[in-house]
Amino acid sequence: MSRDSASRRLPVIITLIVGLMLTIMPLPDAIEAFRPDWLALLMIFWAMQLPRTWSVGSAWIVGIVLDVSYGTLLGQHALALCVITFATVRFHLLMRVFPLSQLSATVFALLALYQFILFWVNGVAAVSAPSVAYWGPVITGTLIWPFFYMFMSGVRYRSRSGD
Amino acid sequence: MATSRGHNTNPARIPALGLRALVLILVSIVLMYLDHRQNHLDGIRKGIGAAVYPLQVVVDAPVRFWGWLGDSTTSRNQLELELGRLQAERLLTNARLQRLTALEAENARLRALLDARESVRDEVRVAEIMAVDANPYEHNLVIDVGSRDGVYDGQAIVDADGVVGQVIRTGVMTAQAVLISDADHALPVEVNRNGLRTIAVGTGEIDRLDLPFLPNNADIRAGDLLVTSGLGGAFPAGYPVAVVDSVTRIPSEPFADVTATPSAALGQVREVMLIWSAPPVTEAENATESATETEEPDE
């Protein structure tokens, strides 16, 4: 069915590595809480475009790597990423035909779900955090989604015409 | 939607998606439980952490390069000025050190007279902070030394002005440390002026600590220096922690409202020192120390 060649996976892996670098890059304290969840955005995009290759399993591995580099509870981000990727793959055909505005609303819902799971796990594990750490990334993530989507579509188009 | 669900021939159907997701979710929950309850997963953490290390180095590189560029383009004039300043500073420090040697000898003699255990000089090592952001839920930093260099969980970190924090997660080549200003951090301190013991709790604000367990009649005032008391075992005694900046006594409340400003520049440090405190404490001493730590200050 799908051609799982290395040349096809490579662009996705590169974007994920860049995403991880953006995630651990230092930012001034004032805007740090508004850093978008780059890896969540990337997983939503790739699960929407290539749901056979980039599905819940990949999301889980990305989440574990994120947990280790953050030092959060092992499995916390893995769980959250896994859940939103599941929803994305489940509705990927619908999301592909959505106009951009409607797609942004869907992304908002997915990011909110992502942060809610993180919040919920933090609550159970008794980790206290300011509330801006949760809603900040959702807002910025939704606002940059249209640009992110256009940019990533370009990346995908180029990488496909390359091989 | 292209076609309806339920047909295996449907090209849009991803095989066993729900099942895979369910299994992974359960695995995540088990992992989180194990990680929260015990430390069985340190090996996995260290393995993946070592794999992420190159990325941290790459992220850190531009900042390091910028610093190097700044260093190598300083003018000769500036360097000479800096050199003069440093030489003067060194002279002063050396003069103070001379007295310190004599004082240390005297201290050892007195301790021997009192039969107290000798306080051995702490071993230190300079570590650089990597320009890498970690956990969004706590005040922390990543340093460029790890278990390879003998760093261990719970190790104290100071800078030139005072206590910075302690190591909480040791990787192979890096370690994560929590700052004393983190809302979940508390450390045993004493007032340098009179030895009044209490606990300094982080507030989540980088420039403020709270001292919530001081009664209204406690002898403490603005300007008092707080130093580590050495109780609790994580921090060696005698390092400056913070300076009290306000004491508000509310007669109707059992405890005074005391806030302090950390001595270390928590938001700006670039280099820190790790402390290996030498004296191994015996079991009995340990027990009494941890018992007194939880007590109210006895003034």
C-alpha cells in the first residue's frame, strides 16, 4: 500500500528534530509560557497528511523523547500526543477537506485537549504550575497554525518532488 | 468523508488504529505510575537523554558562539582595564584568604576540643549552564556535567553569591537542576545573625523566597542574611541563600509574613559551582538532624 522508503520518512524526521530543537530553545522568560507546542503541531500535520506512516506509535515515541528532554513524568507527553494523534488520524479525511478557518478551530480543540491531558496528569501527580503554562501554548499554537500549515505544505510538496 | 466506515477494503481505514492507541495509552499510564512511585526508569531516562544530548549541544551552540564572538572582539583597552580590576580583586581576595587559613586551623582546633566532627572543606567544580529550556512546569536549568563527572541527584549548586539550587535529574552528560525559587522547593536555612532556624520556600517568582514558618515573635528583621543550616543533608552549611527584605507581623495570624530575596542572581547565572560535601554523617546524627529539621524554630 504505502511506500515506506527511507527517502519518504527523512523529511518528516528532519522536521521533528527541528521541532524538538525549537521546543528546548531558550526564550526570554516573558514569552516562554507562550511557546507553541511545535511537536504537537507537527504530529497533527503529519498524521493528517500521511496517517499510515505517522500514526499513534510515532506520536508515542516523540512524546517519550519530549518527556525525557523536559524531565516530566515519563509517559505524560507520550499519552497526550498519542491521544491527539489518534483523533487526527481518525478524522484525517474530514480535516483534509476543511477550509483553513475550520481546520484552525479543530487544531485549537486538539491543542486544548493536549494541554488538558498534561494538566490532568500534573494534577494527579501533584505538580503545581501557573495556568498560563497551559493556555499560552494553545493560543499561540492556534494563531500560528495557518502559517505553519502553509509552510509545512510547501515543505511536503518540495520533499515529494525531490525524490 | 470518502466512504463509510466498516469495510476493510476502504482505503481510508487505518488498520487497528483504536487498538494500538488504547495499548499505547495504557502503556503510558503504567509508565507514569512506575516513574512517579519508584525510580525504576532512570536507565531508560538516561539512555534517551544521551540520545537527545547532541540536540541540546546544537541548540546551545549559537549562544555559546555569540559569547565567544563577544570575548574575541573585546578591545585591548577593555582587556587591560579588566585585567587591572581582576588583579586588584585577587590581591584583596588573597589577603582575606590568608586570614581564612588561620581561622580554619583555629576552627579545627576548637572543634577538636569540643569533640565535634570536623567540617571538611567542600570540594567544588565549575559547571556551565546550557542554553536549553527544560520543564515548563518548574524553575530549572540544564548544566553541562552529568553522572560521568560524578554528579548525583540532590547535589547542591551555588554561584559566586549564594545557593542556586540542587540537581534533580542526572543524565550521563547533562543534569537538570531545580532552582530554590521553584514553588515546590524548600530548603532549611538559619539567620546568620542569631542562628534562628527555619525553612525557605520557593514562590515561583525568580526573585522571591517565603519564610512561612516563623512565629510573630521570632527575632528576624529586614536585612538579615539567611545561610544554609546544613540540616536535611542536601546543602552543606554556611552558604548564603537570601536576604530578608520584609517582615510583616499580623497579630491575628500565628505566623509572620516574611519574604526574602535570593543572593544568587537566579535569572542571570551562566556558570555555577557544584559542591561535593565530604563528611559522611553517621546514622544517629542523621536521624537527629532530620528530626530537628521538621521542628519549629526554638527561639
